[in-house]
Amino acid sequence: MSLGEISGIHGVAGEVKVYSDTRPRTSIFDYERWYLGSSREPVRVVSGSPRGKTLVAKLAGVDDRDQARALIGQEIAVLRSDMPALESGEYYWADLMGLEVSTRQGDILGVVEKILETGANDVLVIRGEREHLVPYVPGQYVLSVDLAASVMVVDWDPEF
């Protein structure tokens, strides 16, 4: 499951800057093993911390600036089995991506393309014949999510 990416280098000792999709953003350091890019081999996270507005990590085996530079742009992923279990009705954003979205009347709106974080609530970006922006508010706009069937039902006007 993707958690972020290596966004730059920090210093000369092989530390890397990290962009985190986790909330809070420092939660990316809760995982001892990262899988970078398409690697099937884990990389051990030796340390990680915020440095001002930036997150910085030291990875095992990355000991100089050139090794760190080679990692820029690499996706940071962890095994699904390493993720915390969720309560019933809770979902990781990655689980919602690609779900087919229909209205309660059965009109297909499209598929969840991405999720935007806003101050009030998250917003589903649904791409079909047109783009729909649906607030992710379970019980009000999001009526049901069926991960096994890859479908979500929303209370939303298809013309909006």
C-alpha cells in the first residue's frame, strides 16, 4: 500500500526527504520496513523525523548523497499486513480508488479517481462521462461501500 515517496536528499550522509500521504504525516515513520518503487526487498527505516516543514529519513544501506539521489521519485509502500486494522465502516483511501460509483437510483457516475483533502471533509473525485465532486460524508452522501463488489452508492444528483 502506497504511503508516499522519496522527494529529495538531505545532507551528505544519505538521508532522504519524504513526502507522506499518511495522517498525521509523521505516521509514515511508524513502519520499520518500506518497499521502494517496484522493489520486492524491504528497506529498513533506521530513523525518521520532521525537520521544520520537511520529513527526513535515514534508510539502512543508504550512506551517501549519491545513493540517496538515486531514490528520488521512488514510491514508498508497505505491506497491507503491516497496516493497522480498521474498524467496521472505515476504509483506507487506497481501498476506495477505482470503485464504481452509482446513485441510489442506479445511475452510474463513474469511478473514484482520487480523494481531495479539504478543511471540512474529504471529497471524492469521480470520473465518468463527466467529473463529479462528492463530499465523503458517510450516511449523508456516501450510503454504502462494498469493497468485495468494488462499488459505492451515493446520494448525489448525476446532473450536479
